[in-house]
Amino acid sequence: MSHFSVKFVKGEKKGVVISVSKKISKKAVTRNTIKRRVRAVLRDLEKKQELTSFLIIARPGAENIKGDELKKELKALLGL
């Protein structure tokens, strides 16, 4: 089961939007932790690969995913 989904956006600007809804966690601290962890993985991937514009949506269970598993899942979703 995937903890994230990715939607690619066509356009000239490059950027990433990370969406974590209150359905995932009612606590802002938890939602922000998920966003920070995803940004950290993307920062590592960006050094190796040029990324385009896309939206990452967290799914239930994303708060429990570990670092290595998170990196593998995002690489697979982004096709890297």
C-alpha cells in the first residue's frame, strides 16, 4: 500500500507542494513532521536528479513510515 500519491504539474516553474490533511493526523506537529521528512528526502534526490513541478499527497499510514522506506517509496513514485 502506498503512503503517498504524486500528481505531476505541467509548467515552467519547478517546485513541490506537499499536502497532509487532517484525516492523516489531527495534530499539526505530526502533519508538519511528515512534510519535513518528505522535504528532506526530496532535497537528497534533487542533488542527484533535476525535479519538475509536482504535488505529493500523504495517505493514511504516512505518519508511521520509516526513513529508508520513505525514500524508496518516493523514488518509485517519482520514477527515479
